[in-house]
Amino acid sequence: MALRDIRNALGWCTLINLCLLLVWFLFFALAHDWMYRLHGRWFQISVETFDAIHYTGMALFKAGTWLFNLAPWLALHIAGGKK
């Protein structure tokens, strides 16, 4: 696989993951009560715990995206030049 193909794949993965994170955030911000009721059917948790779980999940998802997609993409762009 060519270096260019790996860079392209990492770039698309970064974009897709950030779009998923944005959708997650929008659902959480705009449909919070609906999401809480939906999850409340399966788990007995408080609103504060629900918020903490989602906030932590979004933070870990973002950190993972940066660590496993964005950082390698940038490193390949810096090290690989325009090849």
C-alpha cells in the first residue's frame, strides 16, 4: 500500500470520526431528555451519572481520534512530503 493511500485513509477516518463525534454531541445536547429516558429503560442511573458517562465517552473518543487518526496523518504529511 502506498504512503499516499495510508494518508488518505487516515484523513478520511479522521473526518468520519469527527462527524460521528459531532452527531453524538448534537444528540446529547439537543435530545438529552429523550436519550436519558431511552437509556433509563435499561440502566438505573442518575442524570448526573448519565451526563458524566457521555462526557467521558466523548472525551475518550476525541482523544482516540486524535491519537490514532489525526496524529499519524499529520506525521505522514510532515515526514512524507508530497510523494
